[in-house]
Amino acid sequence: TNTLTWIGDIVQRCSHLERALQGRERVPCLWISIFSSPEGLLGTIMHEAVQTFDGAANTFEVFNFQTEITNRDKDHIRESPHEGMFVYGISLYGASWERTINEGKMSARMMQDVSPKSKFTQLPVIHVTAGPSQTDRTHCLYQCPVYSTRAMDDKPLFYLDIFNENVHYSKWALRGLCCCMR
């Protein structure tokens, strides 16, 4: 069954790459874990942000990735964003991601304690952009490291901004919360 799973994964990756490379327009949402070196894709996002930055010519700005976890699934995205990129294929380890329903619409999103039998939670689509560093961080914002593999042997590719109202970020840091590409 491991061989069949591996072959099925390869077939999915090939079909995603064919769709991404056939058209002349940008793909609205990319499967980030399909790339053997996602640093190149993230470098493209950073390069676009630096090129379009309107800051003074003689100042030096440190740029960081800025992320937003959306409530949308990859199948519901029809257009690419004006800035950055929509990506999917990132799993959350150490907590679960719950979507709450408010008046019939998906409105809120929350990180919650993980159930004992759950290993990971697949995150919805993430909007990744880049911009000058922000120093006004709130105590409810946890910058979750995103690694390319579960081994976490390298430095993180980027940090995912996870805001959880009324929960101090140290709760998640002490649990070793992290994200990996799957």
C-alpha cells in the first residue's frame, strides 16, 4: 500500500504541474509542497514585494513574509491575489484548526487543543505576501515556524502568523507548535 500511495502522490503532483505550466496566466492557488525546493517560490514572492516597494530610495527596509490563513479551500479560489500568492498543502502539528460558523457563513477561525488521537490538521489556503517588518506585534499573535519536512532539521522556510484571540502566544510556543509541508 505504501507503493500505491507513493504512485498516487506522484500522479497528483504531475497533474498539478501540468495545469500550472499549460496556461499563460498565473495559477490562482499553488500546492507549495509539490516543489522540491519551495525556497525558490518564496524567493519570487519576496522579489516581487521588493520591486514594488514605494519606500524612500535611501532607506534600508528589512522584508519579512506576512501570512494570512483564509477560510477557503483550494477548490474555491478562482483568481490569484493582486499581491503575493495563495498556497496550500501545509499541515499543523500540535493543535487543531477549527472553522466556526456564524449565521450560516464561515466567519471565524480558531486554533484549539489537539485531540489525543489526531496527528495533524490540514490548514486551508494561506495568503503569503512580503513586506517591511512590523514591530507592533500583539501578545495573541504566534509566529508558527513552517518547515519543509517533519524532521525540522533546517531553519524554517517562513513563519505563519496565527492570531488566536485571548490566548497568549507562549501557550503554543511551549507546546512546540509547528507546521510542515505535506
